[in-house]
Amino acid sequence: MTTSTRSAPDVVIAGAGIIGCATAYFLAAEHGLRVVVIERDGIASGASGGAAGELGAVGRHRFSEAFTRFIMRGIELHTELAPALREESGVDYLLGDIPLLRPAFEESEAAELREQMRWQHGLGMDVEWLDAQAVRGLGTWLTPDALGAALTVERQLEAYPFALAVAQAAEHHGVEIRTGEVTGVLRSGGRAVGVRIGSEELAAGAVLVATGPWAVDAGAWMGATVPVSPLRGQIVHLAPPGGMPMPQHAIFHETGYLLPKAGGDLLAGTTQELAGFDRQPTSEAQDGIMEAVVRLAPAVIDAPIRDLTACLRPSTPDGLPIIGAVEGWQDLYISTGHAFKGVTLALVSGRSLAQLMTGEAPDVALDDYSPARFAGAA
Ligand SMILES: Cc1cc2nc3c(=O)[nH]c(=O)nc-3n(C[C@H](O)[C@H](O)[C@H](O)COP(=O)(O)OP(=O)(O)OC[C@H]3O[C@@H](n4cnc5c(N)ncnc54)[C@H](O)[C@@H]3O)c2cc1C
């Protein structure tokens, strides 16, 4: 990374989602750099503020071992850094444990979950199989139709307050977050030397594009394809039905999930929709989510609906994020494509990229996530 002139920041970051804010935090807090973040809407106004806030290393489908370890390190960092983030920001984002059940309704599903558990044990994860009777004994909202379930204790937080905490902790270390729309990258002698913000030009020692699914637009700025696309997800926010306490267990299944939040909402999710950049929630999605979740937890049928939200995951063709230096440039970086796991990965991704940008060996090698793997893609 090239050192900036005295008046220009060392790094300018496009996008104040959780990825832009977390990377800014580490660049400033751990490397002493002067960082400006440019956000065209509000801090965490995209998926970063609307996410469910579950921090888990298991997806609907099994991730590769390397990616799972990346996520596991991300979860550890959440625990390690929470006291500092709370202290520096003054924001409590309710990081805590949540027991989580993954039920099976068919023998084949139970076998698949057990096989996944063996693999999880191999990675050091604590996961236990409960048969139907043991699950019922927990007194959860899970339908008695379940043949059994895998039980883990995972971590969760409130996504919007978390992003705000990271942004404010970054500001505590001197990061400046400004309103504006980045419309281009300034290039000189093969180097990125700043960004265009409408008619303004902001010089900087290096540029990071962290604009979530909108990073696709940055392809035109870079003269390269950025293979990221928006994958819409919707969440129904519920209250427990009259008189019922919040459930103590989350339920996650291929068809849907129910996630009790410490902040008081009961989240029912979700969808995976190709709807371009349309962020409007839809009644069809609400009906589909409710139908699936009522099958998992029949008590939900009487749960009052408080809200319906929609936001866009930055998704990539191979399901892995794109983090690193942009080919054909010096001092230009990108971090996007964190898809289903951006909140979980924010701290490990941000810290590792900050290390890479400052010439240190990253805590976690980022080679698998290099933008170069898509070089030449149409
Ligand atoms: C329904 C749903 C539930 C989710 N639940 C979880 C979960 O439980 N756990 C988990 O780990 N992950 C979850 N995710 C995924 C997570 O939310 C995302 O991976 C993460 O928020 C992506 O962060 P980001 O900073 O890359 O993108 P974004 O949050 O989209 O931020 C990008 C920012 O860039 C700004 N921007 C765009 N273009 C420009 C420009 N030209 N100039 C300036 N600013 C610009 C945007 O306004 C936006 O604020 C969920 C996602 C969805 C949709």
C-alpha cells in the first residue's frame, strides 16, 4: 500500500456496511492509518443492518473445511473483541449464546445430519444428537413430528447495533464516515489514487471497494467483471403469541428458521430470491415463510406479525467471498460476496484484509478468496 500525502487519507473505503466498517476499524485501530469511509445511504442500511445476526459455522449446505474454519475463527473473534467494541462505541449489541436445533423429519435427513455431526466433531465443534423423546423433553416449540435433532449452542447478536458499534468504534480510532456516492476510482500510473464522489475527487493512498452487492458497479470503475449479485432475503418479525414466553431454542431447517432474539423479536426466515436490486418485501414471501415456520413450530400460527423486512445478500458464483487486491492495479482492493455469513465473518475478514493491505501476513490466509480466481470471467 502506498503512503498518502499529508492531507489525503491513507485509505478510502466505498460502503459503510459491516464489511467496510470492520475493515476501517482494523486499519485504524491496529495499523494507525487515516481512513475515510464513503456511504451513499446510511451506515448498515443494506443487509448489514437487516441480517438475522446468527453467528454459525454451518449453512444449509456444508461449507468446505477451509471456509468453515474461516467462519469459526470469525466467531471466536466476535467473543474476543466484544469487550473492546462495546467499550469504544458505548453500544451493547447483545452478543450471547443461543441453543439451536436442526431437526430431521425423514430418516434420510437424520442420517445426513448425523454424518454432518461427525464432520463437525472432527473440526472440534460441540454438537449432540437428540432423539424424538429427548427433543420433546426440552419443551421447545419444535413440532412433535420431528424424528430427532442436532443440538448446538451458537452465538448471536443484534445486527444493526453491531454494525453501529463497529462504525462508532472505528470513529473512536479516528475513522471518518462521510455521506456520498462513489462513482469511480482515480487511477495514475497503474495505481488507485483516490475516488470520485460525483463531481468531487478524493485523493487517498489506497482504495477499498466494500459496496456489498453493488460492487458489481465497481466493475466499470476497475475495467473488470465483479461477479457478485444480489440475492434477496426476507425476514418476518414476530412477537410470541399472547402470554407465551419467548422460546429458548432456535430452530433451523432447510425449509425455514425461527430465531428468538435477545432484543425481543422472534425472527422467521427466510427467502433466497433473484429479484435484482429490488428491496421491497412481498406478501408472497411472508406467506411462504410463515407456512414453513408453522410446520416447524405450530405455536407460531398465533404469533402477531410486527414487521417484514427484505435485504440483499452479496452473492458470488462459488459461494465464497471476494477479498483482496484487484488485478492490474496497485493499491486497489475489494471485499464483497460474504453472502449468508457477512456478519459472522466481518471481524475476521476485516482484520485479515487490513493485514494484507498493510503488508502483514493475514491471520487467516485469503488466497481462496482472491479476486484473481475470477480473472478473465466474462
Ligand atoms: C435476510 C438476511 C439475513 C441474514 N442473516 C445473516 C446472519 O444471521 N448471519 C450472518 O453472518 N450474515 C447474515 N446475512 C448476510 C449479511 O447480512 C451480509 O453478508 C453482509 O451484511 C454483507 O455486508 P456488506 O458490507 O458486504 O454489504 P452491505 O450491507 O450491502 O453494505 C454495502 C454498503 O455499501 C453502500 N454502497 C453501495 N454502493 C455505494 C456507492 N457507490 N458509494 C457509497 N456507498 C455505496 C450501500 O448503501 C451499503 O450500505 C443475512 C443476509 C440477509 C439478506
